[in-house]
Amino acid sequence: MKVDDDGQWRENLKRDFPLKVVRHEQFTIGPIFERHWHSEFQMVWCEKGKGMIHCNSSEFSLVPGAVVVINGNELHFGENHCQHLIYHVIKMDLSFLLSSQMDFCQIRYMTPLMNNQICFKNWIGEDAELREEIQCLVSEFNAQEVGYELAVKACCYRILVCLLRRHQDKESPAKRQRQERRLQQMKPILEYVECEYANKITLPHLASLANMSGPHFCRQFKSVTGKAPVEYVNHLRINRAVQLLQQSSMNISEVAMAVGFDDINYFSRLFKKYKQLPPSSLRK
């Protein structure tokens, strides 16, 4: 099961209560949600299993009890590395925590949070207080008893306090703004690769789409995604291959061709490199 993308999230969201909590279970190794970004604040809390969250140019282990924070406009995607992964996604538009008048809390905390002037570290390991507040939020949201909206909102405030006190990212706002500009600059390239991954993709063509020289494009691309362009494309193709092997009746050669590989041997070597097992094992 995949996490809702940004459009689906907005469609299913209550306008007067813009917060969503979803529990996911996945029993197959492979992608849990595709690479994307959004302006909303998000947390991924792992209940069981093992996976990986890639955020900007870093990777973070998804293990029981761990929390991964996704600040606004951070490029991220997730992968399952086990036979049974259970994780919760909490996504909120921070504007619903604003008060009706401009007060000290809004000036000092909420407005900077919404403008990404205050951000949090992506990976949070053992923090009993934070985990307890997240569990309380999940429980209240799912039970939806009388007054649950108040309880959920109270949990959100307490979660932000935990994050502000112990898990602030001290990276300068200027550096984050540069990262966001690079992300917006690479957005057309990422969208092109998502659509054309099964076809021939060359580095000169990608650089020309970005109006950059080859070396400059490679540096900018890696600063946003954490991967060189060729590695990024191959990683995307292998993840698509995982889905086809699990969900279709195509044989391995057909899968390789469908995701853009002409050489079945090269596909198998690359698949084993990324997934630590041959494609034939996944099909079994």
C-alpha cells in the first residue's frame, strides 16, 4: 500500500481540520511511497519492521519506535526492507494550529515554522515523550470520540514542543532557502524522468532541459536528490521493476525491457546491487 500523494491527500482532507493519520501495512519488499514533496509538515512513525526513508540527499533507517520528520518542501520517498512493515503517516497543514489573532506563540513559533525558518532534524531515535504524544494523537484520531479534535490539536502542540526543545535543525534559513530553490529548479527534470524512465534518457538531454552545463547539472541534481542522475534513473527503474515482478505476470526479461533495460544481465546485476537479492527470488 502506498501513501497518498499530495493531490489525493488534499482531496480527502477536511477543509476545517487539515490533519490526516494513516496506518499502513506492507508485506512485500520495495517502494512504500514514491519520490515527492509538499508544503505540509509530516511525520512517519514505525511500529514494526524495517525500511528506509530518503529525504533530500540523506537516508534514514525506519525501525520500530523511530520517527522520521519531513519538513515542508523536502524531497522524500520510502522503501520497505522486510516481509512485514507497519508504519503510521501523520500529515498536517500547520496553519490549522494558528490562533484567530496575532499572539506571541504565532509570532515566535508558528509563523517561522510555516515559513521553514524553523525546521527539525529528519531522524529521531529514542524519545519516549515524543513517541507517547504521537501514540496519543494516533489513538485519538482513530477513535474519534467526542472532543477528539481538541485532543488531537493538543497533541500537535505538545509534539511541536518536544521537537522544538530537543530536535531543532540548526541549519541556517538561508541554506534551506537555497535548497528549496534547487528543488524547484529540478522539479521539471524529476517529472520528466518519472514519465520517461522506460525510454532512453541521456545526461546531455537532462542538462539541456535544465539549461545547465553537464557538470553543473550533475552537481545541482545530486545536491537535491543525493544521487547522480544515472544512479537516480536506475534506482527509479529498479523500483518500478519490483512493482512489476510483484503485480504482473511478465517474465523477468519482459520486466527488464518494460523499465528501460535492454540487457537482461545488466538488469539482474543492478537489481541485486540495489535490492540485495536477484529478481528471480522476488518473483518466487
